[in-house]
Amino acid sequence: MKVADILKVKGNTLFTVAPETPLAEAVATMSKLDIGSLVVIELGDVVGMLTFREVINAVVANGGQVGDRQVRSVMDDHPLTCTPETEIDEVRRMMLGRHARYMPALNGKTLMGVISFYDVAKAVVDAQDFENKMLKAYIRDWPVEEEGDAKSG
């Protein structure tokens, strides 16, 4: 299974923010949309990711307040990325290695979507469920030997 397979299911909705956006505005957007990340776009290019991890770190560093900082000052400016052709197992390894929960999928410089760790886990579980059903169907349809067909020793 590839990233493109997950993106087909998720749809084409992308949530982005500009780096000069006030952090408070970005946090309000994340809360309103019930999302855990925003892709930071500048001049059409992905320049970072803002996730709840960066937001929490910024709030703690600012004495419990969001303050007047901009997204640029707290975003991850070197996020992990993948392509639509990246295998899900590779995405899973990359995310686990960096403790990343969100990963932009890029086709060249074009943002195709964002893959979350939830998306990866769901894809793996769905694939395992399908395989389990196929194995059970195979076992259920196993040909039964008739008494005369069995060889005796």
C-alpha cells in the first residue's frame, strides 16, 4: 500500500497557514477545525509544519500564553516528507524514527496532502483485517478429503 492509496480515501482537503500568521490565529484555526497540524506554505512551497507539539512547546516557553509570536518562530522548518509513491511501511518507519505524527506528501514541490500516524495505523489495521478475512475464507473453503481418498500408512 502506498501514500496515494490513503490520500484517495482522505480526499483533497488541505489545511495550510502562512509563516507570518499570528500563532494565536493558527491555534484558533486548529481548534475550530479539530485538526492536529497545519502545513506552512510560503510562495507556494512547503516551508514547515505546525503541530500541537510545537504549539505546546511555544506556550510552555511563554509562561502558559500563546503570546504575539508568529507561526514562523515555532514551526518545524524541516518536516519529514513523503511522496504519493512512498510505501506505507516506509512512512511508518520514518514517523516512528522521528516521533512525527504528521507528514506532508509532496509530488515534486506540490502539496498532495498530509498523512497522519492515525492514517497509517488505520491503513495497516484495514489491510490486516482484509488479509484475515481472506485467510478465514480460504480455510473455510478448504477441500475436504473423502474417506477413500486418504492414503493409509
